Amino acid sequence: RKAIIEVTGMKGFIQPSLTIVQAGGLANRSLRLRCTAAVDDSRLRSVDTTDGKVVLTDSFAFASAQLDRNSTGVNALESLRKVFKYANLTLNDTISCSFFVKDQQKMFDLLGGFYEIFNKENPPPPTRGEYEAITECADCQVAAKCIAAIAPPTMEGFEVHSEALAVLV
């Protein structure tokens, strides 16, 4: 945690949208950080909402982590619905989610909530990854980080090309 705070506090550093830390089982107690951050670009738009933040490129919407004290993750996904609404998107536009679950024994609770929200109510379901991890919220059971696709504008006679800008650190 101290390393992340030191790095993100550096002048000109771009705040990561996802950081994965691996600390256990490494020789000499070393630590590995993997961060993904959006490139600072005038085409990026950031919207702060009461439910979280969403960063928009021409093609994608990256929602801030939605936290849930319930192991089903349903409340986090309902918050995600509200965040994406600010970008004129719905849960149907979601293409990928990473779920961080505090207790792996409750993973099936999360899968049940995911099935209810995405498979039943907002098909097709996005790709997903589930990981056991703690979050910045000590009593939260689930953190959901999701990405939605933004449909390109259609213009008759024109072909639209757009790219997502991302840097892997």
C-alpha cells in the first residue's frame, strides 16, 4: 500500500484504473505491481457522479470500482448501472468485469448475483474474472470493476474508426 501511495503521489503520474498487487509466496518477500492507466489525452472525458467515476474514450467507458458489503455483488452492479447511465450506457453495454471477492468461499454467491443481473436481466453477460482479494473497504465483500463498449456513431457512406488508449505499466 505504501508503494502505491508513493508512486501515485508523484508529480505528473496518471492515476491507475486497476492495480494488482502480488505479495505472498515470492522470494525475499518482494512485491509485484501491475497497473493499468488511461493515457492523458484530450479525447478522454471523466465524469464524477455520486455513485463513482466513469472515464470515457471514443470506444469504451471505464467505471470506478463499485463496492458491496453483500457477497452477491448485486448492490455493486446496481451502482454500476447508475454510473454507466451518466454516460448514456446500460448494463447491456458492459463487455468485461473483474470481481475482487474478499472470501473465496462466497464466490458462488457472486456468481448467483452475476447470473441474475447479467444473464437474466441484461443479456448477453460480459466476460468476467474473479479474484480473491481485499479492497479499500474493510467490511466490503465484493469490488466490481467493469468496462462498457460505446457504439460508434453511424454515418451513411462513412467508415468510423476509433481506438482505445491504454498503457500497461
